[in-house]
Amino acid sequence: MGGKRWAERLGPAVAVAPGTRVDRFEIFFDLVFVFSFFIITRATAMNITGDSLLHGLLVLAVLWWCWVVHTVVATRVRLGVGFVPALMVVGMAALFCFSLSLPQAFGDPAHWAVGPIVVAVSYLVLRCVHLLLYWHVAQERPGERRLLLKYSPELATSTLLLLSAALIPPQIDDLRLADLVRDGLWIAVVLLQYSAGLVSTAWGWVLTSAEHWTERYDLILIIALGESIISVGVGGGLLGEPVSWRGVTAAVLGIFFTAALWWTHFDVIAPAARIAQHAAQGRARVAMARDAYAYCQLVMIAGIILFALGAEEIVRQVADDEVSLAEPTHGPGAPLLFGGVICYLFGGMLFQLRTLHTLSWTRVGTVLVLAVAIPVATHLPALAALGLLTAICIGLVVTEVVVMADARRALHEAVFEEKTTYEKHEAGWRARWHDGAPDEEPR
């Protein structure tokens, strides 16, 4: 009864309407997710090895699945209205604890640590918050509730696997075997989550507002790109150090190539995909939302984290006054930098193929050029390698602006007309606030 009274005082949950946009509370919640991206980058950057990269990508995949489930809930109920924000704050706290515990998730298996337990428990709390909220808003649709129960075993099984990954390895004397068991359990979690999404049909799920869905994923991608800049500034040795022309040059190049990567997605592909998502209906709309945004964008986010790690290594070498500018790059910086951009562009190509059913030869050519440039970059000085990557990314943007001029102009005109029509409608609706208002000037 007490919980019901509080819900009545705060207000009921409100369903999502077809034209719903992302509200401020959702962005507030997303910042905790982006903090998790930052933690993954920082934990991996401490010791970049093949194992640490694998662990970082596994954690990212599990985290991203939580994000996907979160956005599915947000397609049914406004997260910033009524009692829902109070419940979601509990989820935010669980997500924050999950993020703080990530550096310990793959610690020494010979020593028991509380971190992996916190990862599993906070994961369970976050997923239960989403499950309970979706169960509440689906009460008027028994079929949707049955569908929710059908896929709830994924939550129970993935939680048990994460708890097993925390409790079983410390009991194994062979450290190598303990590592393999822990990594295998995490891989099983990822395979379970994403295969559950693939084998599930689009029947029963509802995507009321395509605008809300696309805007939400666009924003998280933009924030992730911004976080990569912060990561480079913090880990690359630029923060708190005296300003030097070497550091400034590296920072400027980093901004330029990141902006070019933003342009490659958000200038044409993202708005065109948004229109395609609006045009799709029924099962086709849900399937496109799942494949393009939930799956393909994971590849893009992984690419962002990888090239952030590589840029951090490169910038650290450039900013170090004790390292000669003529000295070739060393370590995994150049492969991660170029490989991360390849991963980002490849994910974008999959996204374009799924939403628009097209594939740009400029993107394919750029990926091939980047692949060929990796061995070249490993023999170049750090600043030259960063400059080479920036030139390739800017070259892609310039080429597409020239080659796709007519299609790009037509798309931008259509988007502008849509926004203008929307703004006129919004202004007309708000004009009623002035109806009957006294004149400001005397007659």
C-alpha cells in the first residue's frame, strides 16, 4: 500500500507517444553509461595486451546489452515522468556500482575480490529494475507480458554466469585454467544475450516512436565520441601539463579526425536512417531497430574505444619532450588507432547496409586504405602517424561532399523542410498561450 501511495503522489507512468523525443532525464541517465565507457578505456589503457583488449570488449558487450534493454523499456514508457524517475535512480545507482567495479572484473583469479560480485549483483539490480518497469507498463497487454516472461530466463542465466565467473575461478589452483574458465563464462554471457535478441522474433514488441529510438542512439554515439576526446586528453598526458606546440598539434589533429568521423555518420547516414526507420512499420520497424541500432552500433562503439586507446598512446609519445619527434612509434598505439577507425567505419557500413540497403564505395576504399596504412604508420613518427590518419579521414569527408553533392543537398532540404514544418506546428500550438492576453501597448 505504501508503494502505491508514493506512486500516486509522484504520478503514474506515462506511455510513449509516436512523436516522443528524448527528455532530459534520459540524457542524465545516459551520462552514467558513458562513464562506464570511460572506465573501460581507462582500465584497458593501464596495460594494453591481447587479454586486456578481450576483457574490455567483453565488458563493453555486456554493458551495451544493458543499454539495449534500457532503450527497449524507454520505447514503452517516458522515463522522466511520474514515479518512473524514482525507480530509475535505483537503476542508475546499480549501473554506477557496476561501472566502478569493472576494473576488478578480470582481476587475479587466485585472490577472491568483492569487485566481480558487485558486478554481478549490480547487473542483476539494473536488469530487474528494467524488468519490473516493463512488467508494470505492459499490464494492459497480456500478450506482451507473456512475451516478457518468455525471455526473462536470459536475465536469470546471465546473472548466474556472472556470479559463477566471480566465484569459481578463485577455487581453481591452475591460474591459466582459472583465467580460461572466467573468460569462457563471460563469453557465454555475451553469446546468450545477443543470440537471445537474434532468435526472438519481432512479433509482440512495439516501437511506438521511431524518432525517440533513433535520437537516443544518435546521442549515445555522439557522447561516446566526446568521451574519446576526454580520454585522450586525460590519458595522453595533456591534462595538467605545460602547454607545448607538440601537445597542441596532437590535440588539434585528434579533434580534426574525431570530427571527421562524426561527419561520416551524422551528415548523411544518420538522418537518412532516421527517415528509413520512420518509414518502416510493424515487424520491419522493430527488426531494423534491433539490427542497425542495437547490433551495428555496438561495432561502432567498440571502434571508438579502440581508437581512443590508440590515440592516447600516440598523443602520449608526441607530448613527451624526452622522445624525439623523428623516433618511430612504438607499442600498440598505431595499430589500435587505425584499427579502431576501421572498426568504426565498418560498423557504420553495416548500419548503412541494414537501414538504407546501400554501400558507399568511398567507405570501402577508405577502409582498405587504412588497412594498408597500418604497417606504414608503425614505422612513422607518432605525430606523422596521427597526421596520416587525420588526412585519410578528412579526405573521406571531402570526397563524399563532392561526389554525393546532389543526394546530400536533397536529403538536407527534406530534413530542413521536416524540421520547419514541425517548428511551425509547435509554434501554432503554443500560440494558444497568448490567446486572450492583454495588449502590451496601450491603444
